[in-house]
Amino acid sequence: MNTDTLTPALTPASSSDLNIVFATNNPAFSARLMALMATEYPQVAVCTPDDPAARHAQVAACWHPPVDLLQRCPGLQLLQAVSAGVDHLGDILMHSGLPVSRVVDEGQQQGMLEYVLWGVLHHQRDFDLALSNQQAKIWQLHPQRQAGRMRIGVMGLGQLGGFIAARLAGLGYPVSGWAGSRKQIEQVHCYAGEAERGTFLSSCDLLVNLLPLTTATEAILDASLFAELPPGAVVMNCGRGEHLNEQDLIDALSSGHLRAAVLDVFAQEPLPKGNPLWDQAGVIVTPHMASSASGQIMLAQLVENGYRQLAGQPLRNLVDIAKGY
Ligand code: NDP
């Protein structure tokens, strides 16, 4: 058993009573996590929602769980997303009255920083132009753009957005950020709320979306937002596909107002082969790969919160149900 990440007081003999149901929309993903559980936490009982033992599960490990999860698992006490975002739980489970927690992980923060930095460098240093010139065997040197002349804006200044904003500022980029409430991040100009959204957007040569998906943020990346960005801006969507109005993006790219978009997340995943984004000039498609916590971290946080729930201890990384993130 891996006890490194568990609080010693939370590994009593009664911990063997813990029963976790793996409620995901991906059988291979569930199977991988359950196999890892058997290795790392063999004393914890695991099942899927179809298993009769699911009736005795106290904790659900969730990634796009079935909507009838509570009917199949009437003993549930905790819904733990095996992800940073919790939008995939849907309204019924989010408002079931059960606590909802999620993954927060340093490795995931670092992974997101690397992904965003790649997108920043790709456009700051004109690698996009060099690559398209290579297709036509054109040798064309573009003047070097200094980091200090690439203004980056981060929408959402939480665990991920706040981290990458601070790190990019440390690398010499002028960084601004936007969130619901005012944040204090060294070297980052922080904006807050709807009233300051336009000023924030007007200062972004490259915009990174790291908002959670809620009713307030759905389709936030639309024509009106793009119009507030400076001409030639780049958009990176690392949040959720439903944040983006795809047709508005295609229009903004086709008109030349936007230079490019880096899209990691889509309303329908895998992105259907017929989706025009695959072939849209200026769009880079990546398969929801920006960052992920390791299986070990997901399970350590899952098991720790499971033990905490059984012991009546405060849970880690709880979601604010009213806010939806
Ligand atoms: P957090 O919950 O830690 O932070 C959310 C931030 O968004 C907060 O700063 C919050 O502001 C702000 N926010 C929320 N709603 C609004 C709004 N209506 N207007 C302005 N600001 C708002 O989230 P994380 O940083 O952990 O994750 C962000 C998202 O990244 C996840 O929800 C997920 O969708 C996505 N993600 C994508 C991955 C990928 O591989 N592509 C990997 C992991 C996550 P305030 O605090 O003031 O309320």
C-alpha cells in the first residue's frame, strides 16, 4: 500500500471498509485505475456501477459518471472527480446533496504550464510561419519578437491559471489575468468581474482560457469576446470545449482578425472527423492532452478523501457547489 500521501491518522484498521465505485464513461480508463488500485491499495474494495457490490460503495470516482449513479449506488457519501474540472458530473449529481471534491496536483500545474508555454513560443517566435513556409519551401526570416512584447492574458486564475500566470510573468512575459474575484499575483496585472473584462481582453496578444465550465462561462469564447481582442491575437482553449463557439472562432480566423487558435478541448471528444476545425487554417488541434494528474495522484487523493469521509474528517479539495467549481 502506498501510504506516502496519506495522513497517518487516516489509515486505521477500519479503512478496510472503504468501497469505491469507478463511475466513468470509459471502461478502459476505469479498468486501468482499478488495476492500479489493486496494486497500491489492495485493502480497498472496488467495483463498477454495474456490479452488485456498487450498492455498498461509499465513494464514487467520477469521470462523466452515469446520471443514475445514485440509484445504482444508494450508499454513496462522496463524489470525487478524478479530474480538476467537475462539469462532467452534470446538474443532477452536482446538486445531489453529496459533497463533491476534485484533483489538485502540482504535476498537473506543471503540465499545463508546459502546454501553454509551447503555444506561446510557437506564435511568439513565429514557428507557425516557419512551418507553413517549409511546406512551400520558402526561406523567410522573421524578426525575433522578445518575450516582453508578447502580452499574455489568462482567463481563470485558480489552481492552474494562477500558476501559469505567475510562471509566465517570471519568464518575462507581460501577463494579465481575469477572474471572478480580485487576485494578488506577483508581476501579474489582475482584473476582476464583468466590468473589467473588456480592458483585460484589449491587452491580450495571446489569450489562454482556464475557466471552469459553468452556466456563466459556457460559450464565453464567442464573437463578442474575439472582437475585444487586439487584431492578430491568438486564442488557446485549455478549459472545456463548451467554452468555445466554434463557428464564431472560424469566422474570426477567416476574417483575419485572429491569427491562430490552439484548441485542446472540444464539445464532442474525440473531435469528429467531419468537424471543420480539423482543416481550418490557423487552428492547432490537440487531443485533450494539455495536462493530467498521474493515476497514482488521482488514487492517492481519492483514497485519502475516502478515509476522511469514513472518519468524519474534513475533505480535501472540496468544490463549492453553489459556484459550480
Ligand atoms: P479553479 O476552480 O481552481 O479556478 C477557476 C478560476 O476561474 C478561478 O480563478 C475563478 O475565479 C475563475 N472563474 C470562474 N468562473 C468565472 C467567471 N464567471 N468569470 C470570471 N472568472 C471566473 O480551476 P482550475 O484552475 O483547477 O481548472 C480550470 C479548468 O481547467 C478546469 O475546470 C478544467 O475545465 C480545465 N482543465 C483542463 C485540462 C486539460 O488538459 N485541457 C486539465 C485540467 C483542467 P474566482 O476564484 O474569483 O471565483
